[in-house]
Amino acid sequence: NIIKGDDMVGDTRSQSVKEIFDRIYKNEKDNVRQKRQTWWDKNKKHIWHAMLCGYKSQNNNNGQLDGKWCELPDDSIPQFLR
């Protein structure tokens, strides 16, 4: 949600990410929020796997992951319900 720009908690991380995307797209007239969403849709699988699956595999005794740990969360569910 921080990447997409719709995080419930407006903290310094959210602001930092917003500033980064604003710099990246400063010469674009298109909706920056939509570009953030598009970027997230393209990259969420890789980010999710790096964050959660990598963590779980390092802390698993046999190095194997149960597939349920690597399922992507449903972004269409409101953040406070996930």
C-alpha cells in the first residue's frame, strides 16, 4: 500500500516513496498515482517473494517453503481487513 500510495498510515516511509515516484515521473503529465499502481502490479510478486518467502526460507529447518507462504495477498481487499 505504501508503493501504491494508498497506505492507511501516513508516515515518513509513505512520504519518502511519494517523493521518489514524483522525481521519477516529474516530466510526465500522466497520473503519478496510476503509474505507482502499474509499477506495483508489475513488481509485487517479486517484492512479496523477496520479503516473505526469502525470510521464511532462511528460518525454515529444511530450507523448503510451504507454497501457502508465497501466495500474493489480494490487493482488492481493503488494507484494514488484510
